[in-house]
Amino acid sequence: MKLTRHNGRAGKNGAYNPKHNDRSFNINNSEHIDEERAKGNIYWDCFNGYRTFYDKGNECELANTFEEAEELYYSIHYKGFIEGQNERNIKNRHPERNCTTSDILKHKKTCPEETIYQIGTLEITFHQIYYYR
């Protein structure tokens, strides 16, 4: 048995898109994803907790996808700071520096970090666990 871990925030094209991990797209259109093996994946985010393929119908109304969970987390935790910083920017005559929580969510230095654990090998994969803050 083998354990593999991948951590990352951004690649050459900017911040990672969370859609590639939460499988909120039609897997049948992706020939490189084995649908039967994907059913063994376990997903975790700070609003829904642990989810599996079989929980798709029982998703939390607060955040159905990793993308929604990230947007909600940044809005809750960083909105006050962003508003204060924007006020300071205007006071210091630099309104061009103003940003939103969406801006820092997509910036490669401040975007969420993803962690992916894979238990097993390419031939025998037991589980893949996708974790987002």
C-alpha cells in the first residue's frame, strides 16, 4: 500500500480551480476519470464536513461545491479586513489598491491551499481524500 500527498495553491495558470476536485461536473465527459473509482473518493470542507459520492443528494444548502465553500469562507473571515484596508487606501489616496474578497480568493499568494491524499497505487486505489479549508 502507498500514501501520496499533494499540497498546492497555484500553478502556471494562477490559482487552482476547485471544480476539478469536487467533481461538480459530468464525469462522463472526462475520459481520464474512472467513474467507478471516483465513487470511492472522500471530500472534506469546513462547512459540510466529510462527504462521499453517495452523499450528492444530501448536500448542505450553505455550500454545495468547493468553490462556494471557498467564497463563503473568505467572505466570513476576510471581509472586515478588506473593508478596513480599502478605507485606509482611500484615506492615503490609493483607491486603485482596493480589492474584494473575490480578488484575494483568486490571487496566487492568498488563495486556498488544497491537499489531496491518495491511498493505494494506480492499479489499486483505496481512497482519494480532497481537503479544502
